[in-house]
Amino acid sequence: MSASIEQTGVDRGRDDRRWTVAEQVAEAARRRFPADVLAVAVHGPLAHGDDDGGGDREVGMLVVTYRPGTGPPPATRRVDGVLVDLTVAAADDYLGQARVLSPLWPLTADRYVTTRALHDPTGWLPTLRDEHLGRLARARPAEFSTAARQAWYRGSAAHARAARLAEWYETDQALLMLGEARLAAATVTGLLSRTYFRDPGDAVRRTGLAGADMTEVGLVLARQAEELTARGRPVDGTVDELLTG
């Protein structure tokens, strides 16, 4: 995999108020829901530990509970100037998500394999990582191609919509749809190469699609359609093929 796999303890020596806020959230969750919380971790830039340390960056946090419907509710709030995005999931449910190879896999995998524990006395987070990596090891090439094809349809539709809006001089809407087309095309590239990304910005940047114009995105989508055809199933089909899957 092209993104690093890192699950370590928190570097408490860093002078970064995001860690302070994250530790406060973890402590409060454990104190208020002592019988429910199995693990607490951060993911995203803070987990990688190699971003610029800017306090205005979002902190992605995960609270894992023993049972569904327990623990704190999922929420997003700004706490002491730090935006905290709190995901709450039951352990078995989250393990199930980690075993799914969806069209959005390039944008979701990083949170399964790159975390830093704030509380994990049973070693559940390494289990999460291993479950996901085990699923990838068992995945057949056709599974990635199928997921890539679904992402390609989303990108193609967004690109066509962007082109029509541009013709109608709906510039702002056209740019929004073009952004969706760029991201979808980036996820297709990630699926076809089995590469995951840290976030949407990382995806379009590393695939060379950041700033790509309408024509360039269209060319990328056309090349991807050819590759999907070469992998055994074209993006175009008949009514019967649509109805039979």
C-alpha cells in the first residue's frame, strides 16, 4: 500500500493544541461512558504526524464502543479553536466496514490502517488494521475493477453535468461538478492501482488531477474507460446487461 501503516502511542511531547483537545475528548468519553468505550484514537493528519502542526486543521477522532447505540453520539464541533470530527462506532460494526471494498475505498482505507491510540487497553486498533489488510490480501482483481467501474460512472456523470453547466454559463455550479468529477476520477485511479489516499485533497493531488480542466478530466475518464474495458467489462452495455448485473 502506498500510504503508511502506523498505529503507535501518542507523542505527548508535541507542542500542538490539537493533541491537548484530542486527549481531553478521550478522557471525557472514558469518564462519562466507562462501561461503553473500548478504544479511542485519532486518524488523519494528526495520526500521520507529519503535517505542519497547524492548530486550525481538523482532528478526526474515533470512539469505539462494545455495543451499538452506546457511548457518545457522533458529532462535529469546534473545541478551543480546534475542529473535532467525532466518529462513534460499535467494534463489530466498524470491523465490518473495514472488510468492505467499496468505490470509496481509496478515501476510507487510511482511517483503518493509520491511527494513533489515545486509549486501547485490549489492542483492538491493531485488530482493525489487520482485518482491513487481510481483506485486501484476499480481494480478487475483479473486485477492484467492479468498484472502479462504479466510481467511473459517478465521475462520468459529474463531468457531463459540469460540461452542460459551463455551456449554460452556470460557472459556479460547473466548477463544483468538475470538482466531483476530479475526485471520482482520482478514486478510479486509486482502485485500479490499489492505492489509497489520506483525504480528497491528497487524492486529486497525487493523481495529477488537482486543477485539471474540463478537457483534461475528460481525457482521464476516457483512458480509464479503456482500461476498464481491457479488464474484461466495458463501461457501456445493453439493457439486458443492466438488468442482469
